[in-house]
Amino acid sequence: MLSDMIAVLADPEDGSPLHKSDDPSRLISETGHQFSIDSSGFINLTGQDNPSGHGDDPAMIASREAFLSGGYFAPFVEAVTAAVYEALDDAGVPDEASPLICEVGAGTGYYLAHSLDAVAGSQGVGIDVSTAAAQHLAQCHPRAVALLADACSRLPLQDESVDVLSVVFAPRNVAEFARVLKPGGQVVVLTADTGHLAELRAPLGIRDVERGKVEQLIQQSQGLLRPVGQPHCVEFSMRLDQEAIAAQIGMSPSAQHIDPDDLAERIELLPDSLNVTARAVITRLGLAQ
């Protein structure tokens, strides 16, 4: 799979193409920069042999795996996959063309793998800054390549190389998204909306999602990306027990702002199970030109 994908990869420092080197555990750019391939399968494009301390830590990734494997966010993954399929359809990309689907901030690859399953013949690139996430991402799907890289900097991809780029509850780098999209390509963004996990916020001391996040995204995209159709809300109810609630909070940045013992005590005060609202908005963006 890596051999098929090298042609779209680029040195994150200067954008020069990457190639195999004499050392099978390394890639090298045309400008001489070398990047290691981890034993778990991800390509380390950070420029550091032992990167650490960035993105989700192993405990957050374990919580993410536990929660997502329970299927609680299935309506979100179905909505993202449907939007990816619609974007490819808009561009007239047939399955046999092996479209490239890239997810930025891909975490464990849960969403990316579902999209690759839905689009026969597609190929995937997952990018995350967390080493713990990249280790899982490398195993998420046989047609996916995992990149350890900072998506807030230059994306390690060639210009006009991506058919659809997805971003699920992750930071956006609009200028880079526009650079790597093929003509006719689209970005699919899932953004948490006000009211998401509303039933947990007061008892656990978690702040609500700020209003206007989708409007901010569209404003930031002006001149580079434009909305395709209208953003639409995906809302559903989940029945969560205390273990699932702990995993949900543990996988989110909220966990980093609450003392673990305090959080555990607050969760124990909740009912054995609770109906919790999930609410987010799907936005599709195409190139402005």
C-alpha cells in the first residue's frame, strides 16, 4: 500500500516529493530530509526520531477506542461517509479511479476506515500529531497510510492530490486544505454544535460548545473554500452507562481540565444510565476558484 501512496506524499518542510531510500525503514525527500517508518506502520514526518507530548495521550486514545467501538457515534460516522460519497459524486469521480480520501486529525481511523469501506477502490491517508493515535491509525484499514504530522503546519501532501478531505472534531488548516484538493475536490467537516452532550455538562462541570463555530469556519474559508449546499445538523440521543460516559469524557479535551478523581466522583453521582444528546453539523466546502 505504501508503494502506491508515496507519489502523493511530500516533505512537510519544503514540499519536495518523498521516495523510498536504501533503508526500508526510512523515506527520503528530494532535498535530502529523511523520515522514519515506525515498526507499527506509521510514517513519522515530524522530523523527530522520538516525538512525544503532542496531541492525544495514550489514555485519551484508549478512551476513544472504548467509546467508538461501542457504536455510540454511528450516526456521525454514517453522516460523514455519506458526505464523502456525495463529494465524490459531485466531482464525477468513479470508484475505479481509486479516489484519495484524507482525514486530518484522524485519531484512531474510525471515520476514515468507514469511508474507505464505503467507497470501493478508494485509498486513504490519515494524519494525526499524536503518536498513540498514529499507532492505531496505521492498523485501521488495509488501504490507509498513517502519517504522524502536525496538520496545523504544511500538510505532507502534494498539491492537488486529494479528492476528499475530512475533518471530524479536529483543527482546520484552510489554506492547506485548498492547496492539496484536486480541482472539484471537497472538504467535509463535522463540527460539534451547541447542545452537544448537554446532559453531561452541568453535572460534570464541562463548558458548552461555543456558538457560531460553523459560521466562523465559513468566514475563515473566504477566498479559498466556499460552502457546497447548506450545512446540516446531525442530532440523536445515546443511552450511556457510567463506563461509556467516562470513556466519552476521557477521549475529549475536557478530561485535561478536570482532576481525574473529581471527574470520577462526579460520574458516580450520575444515574446508572442516562440519555445524552449528540449534536454536530456537517459542512461541505469546495474550492472558491
